[in-house]
Amino acid sequence: MLRFLSAVRPVDLSAEAVVVNGELCLVVYIADELDGIFATRVVGGVVTELYGVRNPEKLSRLAEPVPLSR
């Protein structure tokens, strides 16, 4: 994914790897503003699924702790 982003990225794009919900994710910023968060599922060394969130309402809650309940 990083190789793809480096080929099509705007000049002011940056990214960092973080753990969200126990999964390694890539958080993408454009002009220092949060643009999206992306994760993959790897099975047997092969990427089988790609997840992305760019909805500003959902991203605004990214830094908020979410209590778990059953």
C-alpha cells in the first residue's frame, strides 16, 4: 500500500503506522489533516482484504477511547 501511495500521492501527503482495535493500520494525512485510515487482512502471507475509512464523522472519533461492553 505504501508503494501505491508514494506513486499517486499529493506532495503534502504523510502517513504513519498505528495500532487501532488491535490491528496494524496506516493513518494518512494530507497537509497535516487526517484524511483516512487503512488496514489490511493478511491470510497465508497474502493480502485478502483491504479496509479504508475516510468518512470525516467516523475519523473524528479516532482519538476517542471507546469503552467495551458485552
